[in-house]
Amino acid sequence: MSTRLRPITPRTRALLLALCASALTLPACVRRSILVTSEPPGATVFLNDQQVGTTPCETDFRFFGTYDVRLTLDGYQSIVTSEDTKAPLHEQPGLDLVAAPFPFNTRIAWHYVLEKNPESVDRAKAEPQLIQRGRDLGSRVTPPPPPS
């Protein structure tokens, strides 16, 4: 007793192709975001030289890797640094195909503490002190010998 397989008809082939194509649209359930907070809040945030908002702010991202981060706020020293984003286990190559039909939210949080700018020098107070220091230094220096 032999069993013969029936050939795939064009209609069945088209149905299988449509089913596979629709399965490719399922993995649109992943959300990746970066949350940036600061103390004090209200700092302007730049990621890879693109302004993304003011702290606290959350922005979506597509790729894992290293991001250049810059925070600026009037009266505070700017922060310029790099941060790494590492892919979670469910987004590792191979496992991501198995996890694709399931919804995942990847949220990366970075917090920064901004330091106040040093007080600016009061010119009216500093100038007389600077002149006096110059005079004191000039009195300690011996003049060079005359040219011969």
C-alpha cells in the first residue's frame, strides 16, 4: 500500500503565501523607549545631537547601541556623555523570532544630576585685588641687566 502526496495546486500555494505574508505583519508589537530625568527638571535633552524634549521626557528609539547624550539648563553646567543601550534577552537574534508575536515594552531610564554654574566673578571686587597682586609681583621681580 503506497501513499502518494497530491501536488500543491496554485490556489493552495497562493493561500499559503498569503498566510505567510500576513504572519509577517504580526511582529509590530514591540515598543522601545528611553526615559530621561534630571535634577532639577526642565533641562533640554539632546540624543545624538537631536533635541528630543525637556526633562522628564520619554522618546522612542529603534536601535540598540551607544547614544550621545547632552543636557543643558540655564544656570547649570551642561552634561555631555554617552550611554549604552543593550538589547534584552527577548530581542537577541534568534529569540526575537520566537518572541515576535508577543507584545514587549523595553524602557531604558537615565537620570542626571545637574550642578550649578560657579558664581560669576564680580568685576568691581576682583579688579582692585588683581591690580594690587600685579604691583606686588612687579616689586619682587629684578630688572634684567642693560644690553651690552
